[in-house]
Amino acid sequence: MRYSIVTVIALAAWLPSAAHAQWKEVGKTSSGNPISIDTKSVKTKNGITSARVQVKFATPVQTPQGTWRLSRHDAMFNCAKKTVAAKASTYYSDLAATKVVKRDVIQIPGYGPAIGGSMTQIALDYVCKGK
């Protein structure tokens, strides 16, 4: 019994935070890719809202590194200026987000405008609604 409790606690600590995410679909890109926000990740501090954004590719994207079926992005949104900055992006070859194809971490994120119909525009509209 004691061994089982320790094992369960160790496994819970090991699981990535994404396993506890609550993804809510908030729209689709102009190319039909569903966009979701991890509602547990949305936080606002000093006028900047941070959130994890997920894209499921309606048609898998073929790249030299491999096939992308899903991507997740750590993004920051300046609702007052209607700009977006990415902190990190991870691309997966499976919809379960277990097989990483590519991961980018941006050392100094820069804010820019969101392009209409894009993942960033849909996410910006959702997290900044009512702000």
C-alpha cells in the first residue's frame, strides 16, 4: 500500500503540466485549423495576458523535420495595443502531443500585430474579449 501511494505521487509530479490542461476551442483559422486555449493557463499581470494556445492542423503540414499535426504556443497578449508575442512553440507529429518534431524558445519575445484569420488573431480576440 505504501509503495503504491509513493508511486502515484511520483507519477503525478512527473506528468507534464499539459496533462492537466483544460483546452477550450475558441475558433478556427481561415484554413480551418481549430484553435484552442488552455483555460487554466490564462493569467494577466501588468496589462499583459499570457496563455497557452493549441492548433490542430486540419491537413497535416509536411516539413523537412517531419509532419506537424498539432502545435502548442506560449503566448503573451497586449490587449491595449492588440499585439502578440510568442515565448515558445512546440510542434508535434501526433494529436496526443507526445512526439515532438520541433521546439522553439524565443529568448527575447517581440510584440507584433496579429494577422487576420490567423491563430494569433483568434487567440487575441478570445483572451482580450471584454478588456
